[in-house]
Amino acid sequence: MNVNPLNDAENIRRQRNLTDSQRKNSTSTKEGVVVNNNIGKNNLSASRKTYLISTDVKMPENLYSDNSTVDKKLIPLSGIALGVMSVITLITALISRSAKAARNLPKEKWLPAVTRNVNLSKETSQIIYQMVQSPNKKTFIAAGGVLALSAMAFMGKTFFDGYKDIWVKRKEANIQKNLQESLVNVETNAFSGKIQIVRSMLSKYANDFENYLISDNEPILPNFGKVKYLQSFTSSKNETSGRNSNWANIMLGAGTAIAITVLGYLSLKNLTRGKKYLQENLQKVKDTISSVVNSSDEYKKDTDKITLEYLFTSLDGTDGAAEFISGQINKLKWNKQEEKNEFLHNLLTRMKTSTIQVNPNIGGDGTPRPAFNSFVDDYRAFFYNWLIDTDNPQFKQLFLGITGVTAVSYGGKLAGDAIKEVQVKKINAETELELQKRLVSTELRNFKSKKDAAVLPLVEEFYRRLDSGKCTKEELKTMAENILSEIKNGPPYVYS
């Protein structure tokens, strides 16, 4: 958890209660302390030794880089405008092509006229239609009852939905409270770990520096190959990971290609097997047709027509279907050849026709005028039926049963959703807690690496000046103390 000591509640409250003059005096005092601490009496040479200032340290290469970007905000607007106009152009082209295609199209290929069916799928729409179409006492009473039931159901639904939301919100508050209390230990572990890192670094470097400051013998210069080794180890680890990733991608691609080939082979095999089965079924149909034709006679002509029409239709789309049908119809044992020819003509015309007329009981008679239908899937429809005919007790029982099941189903769904939401929030909180526990080690490694990035250059500079032999033990002591101060107080801070 990131904690800024300047945002401490006690400090904020004290600053808010200061008068203008007190706030000005406090600011002036802080400025004086900062200036006094930063204005030293030593010259630059002493400052260089004290703060371990190197002679030549370049600025980062990307400090003044200018990554200018092209403003592309207008490109989407232009694309939308051009896209809309392109769609309009394509639609007009489709209209033109449709008119051209229908100019010389045979009559049997034309699409049928469609009745515009208006489906009254909502019970409220249906009752309004009934009042307009048949305004009488029964329809008015039934409509009023349905509207009253609708209002009651709406208010009940609103109440229980609100109760569910309030219950879930209270449970969520408890879950968040428990999560925050559990996270205190996690944040404490991260905080104490950072302090322990600082203490460990202070102990290590203090012991190292004391070996050179106490001993009178010329120290052996340390080798910083360990740091380079760590860096090379990290890079080699990443390169190995990249190679493993590449090999994994290659294996994945090869496996995918093999799987596609195998599945393609199986698909072709299935198609071949399916074609074989289709041929067998087709032959059975032809044998059945031959049997019906051989047993046909003048007396059961009407029955044979119905049977053969069904069987011949199943041959539609197969190779040589027209020739086979013509041959079988000519073999029929009917007296009049004209009847055979008419039956063959009607059958082939129907098989060539692209569409059929919908059943008038469902879709109307094909006249392009509105037709009204009512297919209602609503519990209130049973209430309407009962109010229209209150003498029928079955309508009452049907309404009570359907309405009861609907209410219980909705209540059960509402309770199930509420429990599900609470359980999901609990599991999410537990997952967040586990994640934060796992991230403690990551946060500590991040803190340690940043500490090393800030301290190791100073340590290298210390040993470089120690190697030059131009610094006294007192100066080396001052530099070591500054390094230890940097470890304790320098970035990254424990509080941030």
C-alpha cells in the first residue's frame, strides 16, 4: 500500500486549521531550513568527494527525444462518412440489379407475394386490439383487470429488485471490510520486508566499508563482476525464455497443421461414407416407386398420385431425376395418357418452382395487406381469458397455476442471482487477497532492484576513488557515510 506521510490525517487536519499568517510563517521556516541545509561552506571539490559526484555523467538518451504523432482524429470520421455512402451506393446497385434480374425471370421462379403479418405478442397490445376491434363490456372489464395486474406485478418486481440490490450492497460492504482488514497484514509484511531489505543492505555495506577504513594495509580492490554476472544471468534467462517460447510456437503451429490435416481427412471420409448411405437410400426410394408403379391401376389412381408425388419429391436435385420420373409415370397402369402427361407436367413444374405459398391459416393468402395474429407468451393472457369467460373454472385454475409458477420462478431466480452475486464477490475478494499475498515477494524484489540501481553506482564510485589513492581515510569515511545515508533515506522510499 502506498502511504505518503504528507497525507497523514493528523497533518492534514493541523494544516487545515492554521491561519494565513501561521501558514506563511510555517512555509518561511521550511524554506529557511531547506536553504540552510543546501548552502554549504565547502568548495566544489569537497562537495564532489562528499556526494560522490562523477566527473562525466551523461544525461539519458531519451531525455530530449521528440516522439511526435500524427493527428488521426479526423480519419475515423472520414471513414464513417465514406463507409455510409459506400453502403448506400451498394444498396442502389442491388436495386438496379434486382430489377434487371426480374425482367426476364420465368414466372415459376418469382418470389411469392407476402402478407404483412402483425403479431400481437404482448398481452397489452392484444387487449388494446380487442377493445378497438370489439368494444364491449367484457373486453373493457378484462382489459382493466389485465392493466391492474400489470401494475401490481410491476410494483412488486420493483420492490423485490430494490430489496435484492440493497441486500447485495450490504453484503458487498461487509466483504470489502473483511478484505481491507485482511490486507493490513499483507501490507505490513510488504512494509516490514522493505525495511528489512534496507537494514540488510546497511549491514552489508557498513561491514564492507569498515574493512577498508579500519585496516592500515592497502586494500585489494573489489571485483564488480558479480553485478555484471547478475545482469548477464537475467538477460540469458530472458533469451532462454524467448527461445522456449519460439519452440513452443513452432510446435503449436506444427500440431495445428497436423490436426487440420487429420480433421480434413476425416471430413472427406465422412462425406464419402455419407454419399454411400445417400446412394443406398436413393436406391430404396426408387425401388419403392417401382413397386407402387407396378401395383398401380385405374381404381386407386388418386391414392397413387399422393404416394408418388411424395416419393418423387424426395428425388429432387439428384442426377437423372427427370428422366427416371418420366419413365416411371409412363409405366403407370392408367387408362388415359393425358392424365399421365398432366401429372408429369404438374410434378416437374412444382419441382422447378423456387418457392411455395405459405399456409393461409398462418401467413395469410398472399395478399400484400396487413393481417393480424396473436401469439402471446404471457401469464396475463390467462387472466384475460378468465375475465372474458368467468363461468369456466378451468380458466381460473389455469391462471392461478401459471401465475403462481411465474411468481415462484421469478422469486427463485431473483434469490439465486442475489446469492450468486454475493458468492462471486466473496470469491473475488479471496482471489484479490491471494494475489496481494503473492505480489509481496514481487514488490520486495522490485524494491530491492531499485535500491541496487540507486546504490551500486555510488559504491562503484567509492571503490574507484579508493583505487585512485587520492582520498584520505577521513574523506573515504565521509563518502561511506553518505552511501549508507543514501541506502537508508534514498529512493525508492519505503513509504512510497
